[in-house]
Amino acid sequence: MAEQVWRTRGGARRSTRTLRVRACAAVMAVVVLAVLVVPPLAQLDQQAVDLAAKLQPPSWAHPFGTDDVGRDLLLRCVHGLRVSLLVGLVAALVATVIGTAVGAAAGALGGWADRIAMRVVDTLSAIPHLLLGIFVVAVFRPGLWPVVASVAVTHWLSTARIVRAEVLSLRGRPYVDAAVSGGASRWRVAVRHLVPGILPQAGLAAVLMIPHAMWHESALSFLGLGLPAHQASLGNLVQGARGSLLAGHWWPTLFPGLLLIVPTLAIAGLAGAWRDRLNPRRRSELTL
């Protein structure tokens, strides 16, 4: 009887987890479809300013309402989400490449190279990400690529630590010891045995970094240090809607915020499922 109850609970957990993953995948499919289809069909620059229609609440004609100059907020939010996702994807890719290279080199070489690399990581980690990002952006003029560089420079540290720990774990495996005993060079061991072993963890780190990078870009744009004010991004939309919120108009702030939160939760759900598949102990617990 107890075993039957345990299996029933395990089946319920698996069903709930499957539904959660499917819901996250559906949300991300809608998001990707929207950012790929909507902006090309409705050019943002062609939206006419209509002061007579400014700050209209959500309606059938304007599902998200209009902004303070009468432009359709739905189109601007989707365009802003597109820009924020682009920043997040590119910054996460660059940061993952940097972190993977540093972590793999530190773990594979060991000795003084490992100590120097980790001291650099610890030193940079002691500086708040936002403060370091503001410093990087301040060196350049506001724009897309300075923001990408700012996010990438401040977000490779955790990936370096994860990859280094994975490399140190792989170095103690029997097949690596056998390759070294067989006369394989350090470069061959790294390419054939260490790099393939760290790619799943590096990929997971990149996926988890995308929403973090999106929030970082939004924070910089909200502070006026990210993308130019005329370019739609979720941070710029929230920043431009502060006056409307104080006047009692909630929709210019709510919908850009939701489009920032919902993809973050969906990506986190998909990344959690990926992490469970990479962790054998966690996967066995879910199957009980």
C-alpha cells in the first residue's frame, strides 16, 4: 500500500513537471513567434504620433493601450521585447564563450594559471554587476553594442566557476587517467575528453544567463545609460512611463514589465528541466 501511494505521488510529480515544461515551452514559442513576425509586419518608425489618442486604456483597437504620444503600446512592447531578447542572447553567448574559455583553461592547466584566473574572478565578483556595467557603458556612447559588451563583461564569472569545477571533476575520471597514461598530450585530452564533458553545463549556464542579461539591459536603459531613449526596449518603455504611472495610468508600465517577467519565468522553467536531466540524482528522485 505504501509503495502504491509512493508511486502515485511520483506520477503526480512527473505529470506536474511535464505540464510546467510544456507551458513554458508554449510561452517561449509565442514569444519567439511574436518577436519574429510582428515587428517586420508593422514598422515601429511608421507609427504616427496621435496626441488625440494618447494614454488610451486597453481596448479591442489597442489591446495594451497607447503611450503618452498616442502610439500603439502592443507594437512598441513587442519591438522592445525583440531588442531585449537580442541583447540577452548575444550577451549570454559572448559571456558563455569567455567564461568557458577561462574556466576550462584554469581547470585543465591548474597550478599558477588556475590561481591567477580564480583571483581575477573573485576580484571582479566583489564588484556589483550593475556598477561595473555602468562603468563599461560610460566609456562608450549609448547604443546596442556597448550594452552587449557591458552585460557580457559582467556575466562570465559564474560560468567560469561552473566550468572550472566541471573540468576538475572530469580530470579525476578513469578514462582521463587512462588517456594520460597512454601518452595523450594535454591538448588532446582537453579536446577529446574535457570539452565535450563541459558543453552541457556551459549550455545550461548560457540559457540561465539570457533572462539575467535582459534584466541587466533593462536596468541600464531605465537609468538612461543603455539604449538611446528613442529606441524601444523594455527598459526604455518602463522608464518613459514613470510620469504616466504617477498620473494614474498603469498600462504603460504594467505591460512592458509583464513582457520582461513572463519570458524570464518561462526560460527559468525550461532551464530547470534541462538541469534535472543533467543531474542523475535529481532525475532519479523525479522518477520515484
